[in-house]
Amino acid sequence: MRHLTRIQDLGPEGVEKILAQAAAWKRQAPGPIFQNRLLGMVFFNPSLRTRTSFEAVMLRSGGHAIVLDVGNGVWKLEDRVGAVMNADRAEHIKEAAPVLSRFADMLGVRAFSQGGGDEEDEQDSVINSFRKHVTVPLVSMESAREHPCQGLADALTLRENFGSTKKLPVTLTWAPHIKPLPKAVPNSFLLTAAAAGCEVRVAHPPGFELHPKVRAEAEAYAKATGGSVTYTHDQEEALEGSRAVYAKAWGPATRAGHAPGDVAALLASYSGWMPTRRSMSLAAKDAIFLHCLPVRRNVEVSDEVLDHPSSRVVDTAENRFHVQRSILQWILST
Amino acid sequence: MRHLTRIQDLGPEGVEKILAQAAAWKRQAPGPIFQNRLLGMVFFNPSLRTRTSFEAVMLRSGGHAIVLDVGNGVWKLEDRVGAVMNADRAEHIKEAAPVLSRFADMLGVRAFSQGGGDEEDEQDSVINSFRKHVTVPLVSMESAREHPCQGLADALTLRENFGSTKKLPVTLTWAPHIKPLPKAVPNSFLLTAAAAGCEVRVAHPPGFELHPKVRAEAEAYAKATGGSVTYTHDQEEALEGSRAVYAKAWGPATRAGHAPGDVAALLASYSGWMPTRRSMSLAAKDAIFLHCLPVRRNVEVSDEVLDHPSSRVVDTAENRFHVQRSILQWILST
Amino acid sequence: MRHLTRIQDLGPEGVEKILAQAAAWKRQAPGPIFQNRLLGMVFFNPSLRTRTSFEAVMLRSGGHAIVLDVGNGVWKLEDRVGAVMNADRAEHIKEAAPVLSRFADMLGVRAFSQGGGDEEDEQDSVINSFRKHVTVPLVSMESAREHPCQGLADALTLRENFGSTKKLPVTLTWAPHIKPLPKAVPNSFLLTAAAAGCEVRVAHPPGFELHPKVRAEAEAYAKATGGSVTYTHDQEEALEGSRAVYAKAWGPATRAGHAPGDVAALLASYSGWMPTRRSMSLAAKDAIFLHCLPVRRNVEVSDEVLDHPSSRVVDTAENRFHVQRSILQWILST
């Protein structure tokens, strides 16, 4: 049985297959490939694009989706093994996952970082608890460590704009925010772009390092595909000549052990990292701008960048539909 | 591309077309006219009838609907141009509207008055921000200024009960409530009834005037259709001989500049405006009673009026289905 | 018009029919029996299994479901006759039930006990208000007094495991919890097992008696089917030789008039009632374990019981789907 909760489930070869299938089906829709298929979607966190695009994929392919919001009309769910469940979580994933597997043909789960730090995120306990206890294929709709559907949509946009991603210089730049955000999206862009053979440049202020295991995994993909990954604290250097600029806020590396007040001050001290047209002017003339959305305008990215013709944020959101159709078909195949 | 967010999008001629189509399809259902069509519904406010009737329209016509509750499983949305988004609204309509347009064939938005007063309601910024940024047809599911689907359902009920609405004497009467409610429903009844040629009498206590632009628009429709609009502070006078009594609570005209405590006292001072069977006895013998629902029994309208055979509140709710099927077909046509 | 909101709507004969149909259709699915059918689901309380299984039933049978969460995107609903609606409930069931009946072919309602005590639960005012005002068939998705879909799913599991339920010794045992839970599930297991001819043993601490009317109804079913019902305060005695152990927490009989603090102390004082493998060892060698879910692990039931091969909690959850398909077909007939 196939699951897709991390890029590692695909590897560079699987990434190629998903992207090729998604591109082909974007040109010509495959018809009712999910006829009589039911996707159960379990959200621990909010969503606009993810739930709409997954539901649209199912409905436009002859199938259906059921949407559940944990803690909002649905019992809160426990993931800890051996827990004495005497607090607010009324049901364990040990029951919820196999029960939902009896009603749906496949399940999707969204479970963001719970804010316990990078090591906890690396464990990714909620999605992994589902992975252990489901009896049908599982897809991640973003978990603590990764957001593979987003990474694949980003890569599809790169392919569409530049034909090939082989050695394509792309920059993932940290961006400011009012609070420390999870690292699933930057992790996934990094992993997918490396798996797609890009020359990936990651720029962030000191103290915002991605997890060593994520970086090692990206390095391995780059080695396999002829791509590369480099890191810098100098945003301008990273942008120079880049064909795509991916901006995303994320929180500091928790190994640094900041107090909450320090984090706010830290984030504020780097407000100059917000991409503007001036930043974009350092990139290649035909550079495109990417962001996963939602984006806080004039905090994380300036209006002028988002409203510029070089922005591909809406096209990339649409690509979520196309890669997800391809992903669901893949997890349903044996 | 067609949108329907205000009666002005239709004008008296368009109102006739929607009503005729709705009546015809109520007699004989048109079959799967929305096959492979997807309606995306975005709610900033609660709903019972609206979301159920729109979903039912789509499902019973071969299509599907996706329902999103803003701030409840979906990011809160910003509508202000140029906003520095450092508060609780994580996504801008500038992104949300075009993104949802990529997944759905048409969008519906419900965005009530935000309570900033009549001038702000007249701007209707949320629905108009969607209108500006969608790339598919848009339908209002009630906004600050209007609730056109309700107005059209009301008019359909009038037609069904009296054959013609030409010069039909109908009364829109203010009714009491525990809080100042938005004016979208009274505005829409007034505009639609005027566009349908009724002799509309509006009764409300002093200080509860509808917006001058809404009144001017109603006046223009009445002139075009041979109808009329009159205003009075005397409920009994307005009811006399009326064939339909439409009761609805709404807040005071904000130009009067009441303090919140004054408003509560003001509303309480007019509790005698609650329609009873005695009020109905002043109307014509065959007069019907209308309300958009939800209604607070024994505050806004008495049990005896709602439970009387002359009440058409449930029939009118059903007519939401019929006019909306007609409306969606209209916005999808070019 | 048929409704199913209590086992009394079926009686022992109807229970047999539902179970036989469910078992037959579990072996061979009946195809699109709900084509063009729309189920409206109204939830006053959370749900995982119920909403997913009902939605799955409709979608897998060619139909559709609309899900409404009262007080969460949908107006709060009033059920009291003659209420002056000046508080937080904006709409009366007198309107909501007939209006929803215009849009859907059948309605489902979940409305748990409101905590006002056993007599109030016996009145079951919310579900009965819907029952009075709907104009289409109504199914209970659990109300204050009963959860008939659960009772029928439990009985189907018993049949599947033991062929016949005639004189089958089964134990319903009270279990500990952090708060006093409603009695709908134990009531329904008792009523359905008695209607299916089981030898039902009910074990609970003193002061946790089920309502006399429920017990009398169970007694009448047992008399009609050759089954029996006995009560004890001795859990071990009740378990001895039992073929099925059904554990469920419920609150004290409110006739005892406990203060809230007393209830917490009372519940805590019986923590030894939590089923363990030692408890199960008292039952028959082939005994199965049942629970309706959600279950609080290591509070209500120990991990070792839930994770043991004799547990049928997931199978029973699946049976919700099968009995509900049969129930909906039954209420739609005639």
C-alpha cells in the first residue's frame, strides 16, 4: 500500500513521474479516474487551497471527499502511545485512523507543527500515527516536517516556466512574519527542488537553519540529480541571477533555545528581508516569484512583488490541483 | 462575465427573466443543468437556508458545491487595499478570489455588514473586493448592502400567491429585535418589489431610514415598472389593505450617531411594532405574511402570526432554491 | 411517513428486518439505491463516525449529504414551545425543520442530552421537536434518550460473531470517565440486545441506574423475543461466561440529586471498573469486546483490551455504515 507523506516516499524518480503525469493531465484532463472513490480529509489546522483543491480534484474526477475538522465538530484526537486520556482529546488515532479507513478509499491528513521544536517536528507524530494505523493509502496535506503537495506544485510551476529544472538557479529566501511559522513549506521546496535537479540557494538570517536531516536529504537528492544546494545569510548574494525567488517565513532553529520574547524581537530585527521589487531586480530578468500562500502582504512580501506580472502565486495554487490529482492516482495504484 | 451581487445587475427586466425561469423550473425541473459544474461558497457569516439551498441546487442539478467558513477552518480574509497584514487576517482577497476561481466554475460569497455604518455598508467592500478579483462568475449570498437571492425569492412568492405583482400593495414593516440588524434584507425586498412593479409601503419608526441611494434606486425601478414606493412612521396606515406584510428588524440609520446604549433603548422603545394577528387584521383579507428567516419568535414576530395559515415563510424559503437555480444558470451564461 | 429516532419505531420485528438487510447488503452492495436522494444532517454535537458513515452511505449509494453544525456556521436553534427568543438561539426548530424538509429528501439529527437530568432526557425535546415539524423522514444520529444506529450496529456485530443472538449472554458494563456522560448508548445497547433476544446482563455501581421506562421497554422486548435482562452491582458476576462485553461510561441517575463535585468524586471512586484483560478473562473464552467509540484509553478502557484481537470496536464502527444504509432505505419506503 502506498502513502505519500514525505518526498522520500517518491524520491527523485517518483517526483519526475508525478510532475510528468500532472503536466500531461493539465493539458488534457483524464476524465472520471476517481469514480466511486471517496477521499476522507482530516484537518487539524485551517486550510483554503488544500481543502478546496483536494475536494475539486475528487469532484472533477468522478469521486467525492468528506471533510473533517478536528476539534471543530469532530472530537480532538490523541496521538501519544499509552496516554491516559483524561484531558481534552476524546479519541485516539489508534481508533480514528482504522475507523475512517473503513469508510473511505484513501485518507488525507493535515497536522501542522505543534510548536514543540525542530526535533519534535522531525518526529512528525500525528501524521506518522495515522500512517501506522490507517488501512488505506494516506496523503499528507501538510504535516510538521513536510508539505509535499506544495513542493510538487512549486516544481511544476518551475517546469512550466523554464521547460527544464536541471541546474536551474532558484532561491528560497526567508521572509519576515509576525510569528515563528513552521518549516514544512521551506523543507518541501528545498527537498523537491533538489530532487528536480535545481541549483538551490537558501538564504536566511543566522539562527534560522533548517534541520540537519532535511539538509542532508536535500544534499542526497541534489547529488543524485546533478543539482546543488547552498546556504547563505546574504539575501542579495542568493538572489543574484536566480530564475525563481521563493519567499517564505519560518521560525528560528529551536536548538538555539530562544525565549518567546526573544523570538518576536528576532523576527522584527529582520524585517528588511521582506522581498520588494528591488530584491527582484537582483534576480534574472525573467525571474518569477513564488510563495505557497497564504501570504501576509506588506509583512512577508510587499504588494508590489505580489501584484507584479512576474508573480506565479496563483498559477502555483492552481498547480496544487494538478499535482494532487496525480498523487492520488499514484497512492491508489499498487 | 456575469455577476449577481445586487439587483442593479439585473434591473427590472432581468428580475422578470429570473422570476419567469424560476417559476417554470419549479413546475418542471430542468434536469442536470449544472453537470460537471462546481460552486465554491465562501461564508463570512452563519447560514442555514442559504448554504443548504445553494448546495441542494447544485447537487440536484448534477453539480457540486464546496463550502468554506472564513475564520472557521479557513484563514480570515483581508479586503483592505494596501493593508499591512500584521493582525489576524492571514490572507488577502486579492489572492483568495483568483485562487478559488481556479478550482470552481463560479463563486458565492456571504459577507454581512461589519457594523461600521450605512456608508460603509453602501461601499460593500468585501463582496466588491471579490467581484474585482474573481475570474469566474460571482453570486452574492448576502452582503452588507443587499441580499438579492432573498429579494427574488420574496418576489416569486408574491407572484405565486397573486398571479401578478403589478401595483400589488405590499408592506415592508420594521420589526423589533434585541440588536441592530443589517439592512441588506429590507433593502433587497424594497428594490426587488419595486422592480417587480409593486406598490411598496415602507413603515419604520423615525430614525430607521434606509440609505438614500437605496431609496433612489427603488424609486427609479418603480418609475420604470409602474410601481410606487412610499414611506411612513405609521405602521397601521401602511398595513391597511396590504396584500403582503413583510416584517424585518433592522438597525437605526447610523447618520443619527447613536451611542450603543441608546440603540438598545431605542430598539426596546419600539417593541410595540412586533406584528401580531391584530396587525395582520388591518391588511387585506387574503394578505400573506413574509419574513426572510431566521426569525426570533415573540420578539420580532409573534407565534400567532408565524403559525397562522397566512404565513408564507417556509414557502419563501423553498423559493430560495428555485430562484437560485435560475440565478446560477444566468451567471453561467454569457 | 417513517421516522427512526428510537428502537420503539422498529420493535423486535423491525430490528430483525434492518439487521437482515444490513447483513445481506454487507455481503453484496445494493448499488445506487439513493440516486438523486439528499440527506440533510443537523449536528448539535461533535461526531466522527456518524457523519462520516452517513455521508459515505449516501455517496456510495448514488446520493449526497449536506452537513450542518448548529452554532458553528449555522444559527443556534430553539426547541421550546412559546419561547420569547431574546437570547442566543436565533431560529426555532418550528422553522428550521420544515425549511430543511423542502431541500432534502430526509433529515438526520444529532442532539445529545443537555445535561438537565434523566427526566429531561426521557422527553428528548430537540429530536422530538424535529420529529413534529419535519415533512420528510427523520433519522436519529443520537439524541438524549437513544442512539438507535449504534444499537443496531452493535447487534449486527453480535450476529456476525455468533450467528444467532437468541439467548446470547452479553454484558453491558458501566465504565469510568472524567465526566458524567449521557445514557443514550447504554440505553440503545440494552434495548437493541433485548429486542434481538439476548440474555443481557447490566452491571453498574449503585446510583447509576438507567431510567425505569427504558428498563421496562427492554423487559417487554425480552419477553417478546425469549431474551432476558438482569441488573447487578457486581461487575465480575456479570462478566462470568459472557460472550460479549460492552463497556460504556455514563453518568449517575439524576434522581439521586448529586452536586457536581459529588459526581466527580463518585466517578473517581469507581475507577476500578475500567475493563482490563483480567476482566475479559472472566468472560467466555471466545468473548468479544465492544465499545461505541470514541473511547478514552486507560480511563474508560485499558489499552490492553482495545489492542487485543478480541476487540470488535473497529468492526462495529464499520457496521454503522451497513445498518444505516438499511435504515435510510427503510425510512424512505412507503
